[in-house]
Amino acid sequence: MDIVKICLFALVALFVYLIFKGRRDDVAVFIPIVAGALIFIALIPQISSVISFMQNLASKANIDTMYIGTVMKIIAIAYIASFCSELCKDAGSGSLASKIEFSGKILILVLAVPILMAVLDSILKIM
């Protein structure tokens, strides 16, 4: 029931944010950022267990670890870019948030090209 703990923590952070919002805007802007970072840190054990599971699954299925590593990097970029973008939106910088999202999409595209080339090579070998 980790989600219950995370949601309760987020609600407490939200209430603290609402208390500080009208009175101390300079402090209030950091509350969602710190709360988000703490939530992300709390999820690191679960993230590492998913990574180890994927590595074990790849080794059992004889899948090249390069592909699994690349897919894991793509997933990490997507989550981190989304997380950072949301933090920027919370801080009131929507333009910076959109640039982070765009950068994440470009980095994902760059990482996906070798996988796409491998798929195309496999198709050409079949033909």
C-alpha cells in the first residue's frame, strides 16, 4: 500500500503549499518541487526491482541486453522528462516545461533509431 502513503504525503504537501501560497510565494514554489523529489526518491527501490526483473527476463529469453538497456533508457527519459516538466509547470514556467518535453522526445527518437534499424535489418533478412 505504498500508494496510500505517497498520496497522504502528497496531500500534506498540498495543504502546506496552500498555507504558504498566499503569504510566502517564495517558499511556496519549493514545496511541490521538494515533495516531488521525495516521492521520486521513495520509488527508487521499486524502480530498481523492475530493472532487475527486466534484465532477468531478457537473459532468459536470450534477448540482446543492448535492446533491453535502450528500452529502459527510453522509459527513464520519458518518466524523468514528464516529472521535470510537471515540476516546471507547478513552479509557473510552462514554457520551460514544454522545452523539457520536446527535449525528451528528441532524446527518445535518438535512442530509438538503432532499434528501428535492427528491426529493418531483421525484416530484410526474412525477405
